[in-house]
Amino acid sequence: MTRLPVEIRPARPKDAAEIARIHVQAWQESYRGLLPDDLLARQDVSARQKIWEQALEQGQTRIVIAPGAGFAQLGPQREAEFAADWPLELWAMYLLDDAKRRGIGRALWAALAPQKPMTCCVLITNLPAIAFYEAIGGRRLLTRDEEIAGTPIREHVNGFAP
């Protein structure tokens, strides 16, 4: 596949609507068949926009965007059990289907440039994402049961060293 010429840059407050749109669309594309249809249908762009406006205003995480294609968010570790050894966490990385396998995910990853060990979580059934994280150096730390909006899931927690 050809690579998409795309700009990767730090997200700004005015990007909240675009990030919310990408977030919902990417969930619906990427998790179709992996999560219940009703859960995907309930995803709401305006609710996500409020969340992203708040995140961008607070500035406690690094958010990078590839406008029209995807975004990624890196922040402090949210889980106490990992905090000592893995102080950072990839909170989100989402690409639209037509932006996948074109180098944009790697470009978003590079733009975050984590300088400390970090983790990220991925559904065990999301084989393309698992392959991506392995290709960029992730190693599985554990597999666990979790929940998304009342829906039980299994996920891998991956670790990355800088």
C-alpha cells in the first residue's frame, strides 16, 4: 500500500471535534465484530468531544493528531500495579480504517517519543493491533479480564522500553 502524506502534530484545543469524530469512527470500524454492536452504536461524538476538550485544556497528557486519519495519547500510568516499573501509559491510539497500514501509526508513535517505560492495553481479539504493538517493540506483560461499559473483555497489557 502507498503511504499517505499526512501531517503529524501536537493536538490543539480546536482539534477536539476532529479527535472525537476519529475516536468514534475508529471504534466502530476497528471493534466491529469484537465488541457488541449496541455498544459501538452508543458511541457519541458530542460526548467524546467534551472529553477531548477537557483533556486538551488540562494538558496532563501528550496528544498528537494526524488530521483526518488518527490520533494518539500518552499519559502517566493510571494503574498502581504498573506505576513503579512502567511510569507511562499509551491511553489511546486510533486510526481510521483507510489510514491503517500506511505508516501513520508508526508516525504517531514516533511523535509521542516516550522517554520512559510504558504500557498499553489491547483486546486479545484485535489481531491487527496486537501485530502492530509487537512490531514496534511491545512485549506482553500479562493477559487479564476487564470491562468496557459493562461488557466483559480480555486484554493484553503490553510493555515498551524506550
